[in-house]
Amino acid sequence: MRFKLPVLIAGGLLLGVCLGLLIVPGALQRVVPKEVVRTVGTATVGGPFTLTDHTGKRVTDQDFRGRFMLVFFGFTFCPDVCPTALQVSAAALDKLGAKAARVTPVVVSVDPERDTPEQLARYVSSFHPRLVGMTGSADEIAAVARAYRVYFRKAKDERSAAGYTVDHSSIVYLMGPDGKFITHFTHTTSVDALAAGIARRL
Ligand code: NI
């Protein structure tokens, strides 16, 4: 069987490129689009933030170094998902006993308009004595939500006195003492599963 010369050259080049991708270290990673590589990693959840806690104090991510953080994004006027997530988080920490002292539960408001530090102070005390509520300017909240890849959006709600509610993702993040993302849970995770999931990483 006789191949035409251009076909042989094209075939040879293709073979060469394929072999090159397999043999040269990192070559495949350079060719595969960056977006694909990024979604495989978990390092991009979290990051620096500057907010105001429920006592009115300005806080940054640096203030939490050396402690695990159990972070949830929600708002005090949320009728069901937020209270469930916070109750489950509090119960899981209680279940962990003394070990839980290394974990600081945090709720970041996605409704800074209504969630003043005073409003947050009343709210957090009803869930856990160590729960830290955090709020901030619209820009600060948008920035921290972006860093944690949290979705939130104001939506019309006739039943609410303020006329709106806030749709938001309900993910519970476990962040390490170095501020880096460890794992996440959802508001449907059970108390036992959450306690076990945290204990495994302490
Ligand atoms: Ni909620």
C-alpha cells in the first residue's frame, strides 16, 4: 500500500505532537484550558475579607488565623434554610465537646441593609454562644461572597415587611487555621455527619 507524501508528513506531525504532550512534563497542562484545571482544585474558595462583627468591631480573615472557621452565608430574616443550617452547625459543635473550641462558627450576612451589628447580635445569641455574625458594606459583602463563591440575589417578597427576601446558596464551609478551604457541607447535612466531618479534620 502506498501513502501520498503529504499524508505521511501530516501523520508524522500529529504523532509527534501527541508524543510530545505525553513525554514533556507539564505540556498537557499547558495545552488544556486553564478553566478546566481550576475547577479541579479547591484552593480558590475563601480569601481575604474585611467586615464588621456583631459587636461592631472591624474584623479581617487574619483575626481567625490559628482557628478553624465554620462559615455560613445567610441573613437574619431568612425564614427556614438559615435557621436550620445554624441550628445544625451549633448542635454539631456541641456534639464535639471540648474539641469544638478550635472551631469558630461564623455567619456572614448577605443582607447588610437589614443586618446591622445590633440585629446580628440578637440573632447569633439565639443559636450558639460563640457564633460570630458578620456584616459590612454592600461592596464588602459582594467581595467576600465572590471569594467564597456564594450566590445571593435580592428578590421581591410581598410577605416581608421590607418587601424583599434574599435568595442565596446554603453551603457550610470548613476553613483551616491557615485560612484555607478544607471541605464543605450543606444545610441538609445531618448533625452527626457534620460533627463527624469536622472531627475528622481537626
Ligand atoms: Ni437563608
